[in-house]
Amino acid sequence: MQRLIGAFEKVSFPDLGIFDVVAKVDTGALSGAFHATQIKEVKLPTGETAISFLPFGKKPQMEVVGFQKKLFKSSNGATQERYVIPTIVVIESVHYPIKISLFDRSDMMKGVLLGRNFLRQHGFLVDANGGSQYRYEVK
């Protein structure tokens, strides 16, 4: 079963305390990105290393273990190392696992970008003219 998704969708990240933000759905982007500031590695009292950040630049500071570092190439060809975290994204009341990079997107139009890896993994088709109010299931 495939689901139709619009070019812009309202999404939530309950694990990160972010609700009802509009994400850009971008089939040209390989992976997704989430707006965060003050991103750094920290040692927890347990001895584990975590990634610490302010989601959407807001308090409280979040700490996530199980992160990865990956190289990303931007649309202008520049390569940058970013942190990738596992979390849950909610679209139309459905919870989807996602691995999403943390990046300061304050210069971007939207704070969240959903790329084609996520779309393919969960069987989404993109309607460039629609949004969540136009969604229906394709069989």
C-alpha cells in the first residue's frame, strides 16, 4: 500500500517535544534534516557519549544516545559532517521511525526536510500540488 504525501506536510516529533511543524517533502534530497542549534557531543554520567542539541533552537536541551556521524553533500556540492539521530516522526497520526540529521536550518524555508530515503522506506508517493488535506491511499 502506498500513501500520498504533499510537498509540505504537518509533522510532529514527540520524542523531541516538537509538534505540528510544517516539513518540506523533497524528492531531490537523499535524506532528511531537522533544525537544531548548539549541537555537540557530550559525556553522560553513565559514561555513554550522547549528542546534545536544542531542537528548533528552543529549550530544553536534548541528549540522544545512539547517534551516528555521516558526511552529507549539499545541493551546492559542499561536503559537511552531521549528526544523525533515530527518532519518530508523526504524519497524520501515524508514527514512523526515521533517522534524521541535525542541522541549523535557520536560513532555510522550513525547519524539517523529509528526503527520498524516508519516503521510499515508508511507501510514500509525492503529490507536488497537495498537502495533508489532500491525502488519500493509493492501492
